Amino acid sequence: MDTTPVDRHPALRRVRRWLLESPRVVHAARTLYRWPPLTRTRAFRGFIRHRVAAADRALQTVIPRVAIETVLTCNARCVMCVHSERRMVGIMDMDLFRRLVEQLAAWGCQDVCLSIYGEPMVDKRWLERVAIVRAAGLRYSFFSNASMLTEATASAMLEQGGWTEVNFSVNGLSKDVYEAVMPPLSRDRVYANLERFLALKQARGGADPRVTISCVALRENLHELREFQAHWSAMPGVDRVAIGGRTDWNGELMRADAGQPVRNRLRVVSEDTWHTPCPSLWSSLYVYHDGRVSPCCEDAAARRLIIGDATAAPLREIFLGPELARLRRAHREDRRSEHGVCGSCHANWPWV
Ligand code: SF4
């Protein structure tokens, strides 16, 4: 998660990306990070503290990964998402969006993710936002359910360039499963949108954007995951198929997935695991639609972990400011559990 020294070297960045995207490596890293006999050793703790100290020293020159929530509203009510349980709506003011993009360009950011907890294409001004990002010289990525990915929208984005990555959330293969998990979206319409978009991408050479098809493993879709993986892996234009465990959004999602044991489905960190300092604090900023800023998206449903207000202060000031410094210190001093949100967070991201 610490991007600093590595991001200055493209070859290292590619290796790091390969490591982070390899399901076996990620699984092995997560298992190791949760293995008490290892995490209790002085060598392991020394290694982590060494990484944290290096991240601290590099802080002034770090350019974090930034995600901007252009819109919070979503047109789906997926069973594993808090959107299915309570009304969550909001859209980012265009002036604030423009200011943020200008700040990122001046800071030296090259990429920005344009979504956090909503469906970006429900925003009528989505393409206008893409144009603003491109005019500032930034590249962009986003997450989407692809339900509104029309041919015109896809062509306009491909035409403007700079679209590096997209993660399409597709949580079922058969019509029954898909529509049970992602109501009220139509499986056939979404699959048609994706197939048309992938054909467009291929017709343009097939390099960009890098496409991930992601799926959360759930009681509803477990029986068809193998087929799902085979279907999308064979599709020209798909670069990666990612099957992930569900999260309860830090306790915010009330509905339990009763058919699945918690362990290995939720990103559980057990009591006897050492909660390492969280790398997100040194490497990421998430700007919600109303300008509030968080260091991660784990708390994106409740939004209690707020380290600044982008309507009142520049992002760089927030990144180097006292709120985040206090939180980093608490993590560094093994007081992460004292914090209401970080203390109950399931994530224990590896320092890679
Ligand atoms: S809530 Fe979790 S992921 Fe977010 S900063 Fe705290 S420990 Fe890290």
C-alpha cells in the first residue's frame, strides 16, 4: 500500500502491481499477516516498523493515491452493499470537483480514481467531469456496475483517452443469480453493455483501459463462481477476473450472509493478530462527494473517519495535516485499537 519509493520506478511499479493482482500472492500475504506466530516475532515487527519509518521520512514527497466520489447515489441495491439498506445519495459540486482536479495536477498526481461508493454514470455530468480531468492532464479510473455504459458514453470516454482502468462489479452469471444479488439491474442489459464495450475496446487495439470484472463471493452465487470465472476470463478485452470476500463495511451492513462462515468471507482480523500500522494512512486519500476526506474506503458507509474538509483546505495540507499525523502516530504506537473506526476495522493490509 505504501506507494512512495516504488512509484518512482516504473519497473518496480509493474512488479508490485503484478504481486498485488496475483490472487495467490495476495492470499499468501494476508495469511502471513494474520498468522500470530509470525506477527509476534521481533523480526516481523521490526520489518514493519522499518517500512513505516521509511514512509514517514518520505511523506513530504509522497503523492498519494486519490479517489474522488463524483457521486454517492447508486442505481443498484446489491445485497452486500449498504445502498440496499438505507438511502445514500449525493453528488459533488462541479466547482469543488474542478478545484480538486487542479490541486491534483499541481501536486503532480498523474491518476485519479473517480468513484468511491456510488455509480459514477448516474451523474448526468459524468462526461463533463472526464473532460475536466483530461484537460488537466490526468488519467483516470473508476468502479462501475456497467448498467449505464451505453455505446455513446463508452465511445466518448475511449475517444478522450487517459482512461487507464475500470473495475466492473458483476456479481452473477445466470440471470437468476445476477438479478437476486444486484436488483433492480437487468442481467441481460448489463451483459450486453459489457460485451459491446469490450468489442469497442478491442477494435481500438485492446490496450486501454485495463478491465477487471469483479465479483463478491456470496451464498447466492457461490455455486456458479467457477463458471463465472471461466466465462469472463475467456472474454477478449478482460484483463482480470477478481473474486473477493465480502465486507460488512465496518459493521454498517446489517444483513448477514448466513450461508457462509464469516472467516474467509469477511476480511476478518482476529483478536490475537497484531494490527499493524495501516498503510492507507501513508498512501491514500478518499474525497467524499461533500468534500469530507478519509484515508480509506473501509468507513465509506458510516463516514466517521474524517481527516479534513476539502471545501476548506487543499488536499496536500490535509495529507500533511495534524489530523492524519495524530492518526499515524496512534497506529505507529500500537494504539490503533483506541480509535473508534480503525479499532474495529477488519482490514490489516500488508505493507508491500
Ligand atoms: S479504518 Fe481500517 S483501512 Fe481505514 S485507515 Fe483505519 S485501519 Fe486503515
